[in-house]
Amino acid sequence: MSDKLNSMKLIFIYGVPASGKLTIAEKLSELTSIPLFHNHLSRDIVKDIYAEKLMSHYDLVDSIRTEVLTYCAKNNTDLIFTYVYGGNEDDEKVRHYISCIEDNGGKVQFVELLANKKDLINRVDNESRKRFKKLTDRTVMQDIANDLIKYHMPFVDSIGINTSKFTPAESAKLIAEKISSN
């Protein structure tokens, strides 16, 4: 947890669907005792209310995220956050989330999770993905896997972890080691 003499730290884990964001974030949270605010917490609230009209009401998802990030930064509460960066259409949102933290004295550490195409496609229909109503369609994942460069956030410095090479526990440990040295 954050020491009140230090600024809040947001560990911003991003990557394509099935790259291991939630699984690794859960392990990292266990390892560091930093609370996890994963992207499906806010998304699923809105999806439960608006069902198939979720995308028409995504501004509510963004409002929830903004409020949580701002509140945690103001209250010096470290946080792990997961996010699917979808390309430059998300740049403004990500910059806004960064501002929520930095404008309140906090710091953001980005972690990009990568994986090879075969692993992404093989993971997408895992039973564990259904728990949070995640993408489970192999055809959609194939399309995503064919355009992986779109999901790299070019305007931030990130720690890169290839989840095809490491287990979730190993990935979490690597992240913990790298963020403690920053």
C-alpha cells in the first residue's frame, strides 16, 4: 500500500484481449497488496444496465473509471488498473486517465502485455474468460491478432512482458521487480 509520504502509484496494465491482463493483475495484487481495479468492473456495471446497448453508453464506463482513478489519486491509494488499448481512438481517454493521476500528485507506470498470435487465439475461449463476459469469439480474436501493432500505446514508456514466454506468476514477479526499481 501507499505510504502517505509518497505519491500514489497507478500500475496501468494494458494489452490485447487474452494477453493475460486480469490473471497477471490478480497475481500482482496478491504479490504487492495493491488493490486491483480491472477494466471489467466498470464495463460490466454498464453492460448489466444497458446490455447490447453498452457501446452507446460507454461514456458512463469512462466516467466510473475517471471517478475511481481521481479518488484514489487524491487519497494516495496505489492501484492496479487493466485496460484494452484499442488504438489512437483511445488516446484521449488514456491521456485523461493519466491526468487524473498526475494532476493529483500521482505517478503512472505502464505495463504492456504481449503474446504471440497462436497463444492469443488459443486463450480466447478459455472458460475463465466467461466469468467477466470477455471476448470469447475465436474469429474476432483472429482479426485482432492480425493487427497487433494497433494495440501498442506509442506515446507512453512501458514495461513490456511477453506472456507467451512467462507464466502469470512469473510475469507478475517481473512487473513487481521492475516497478520497485522505478
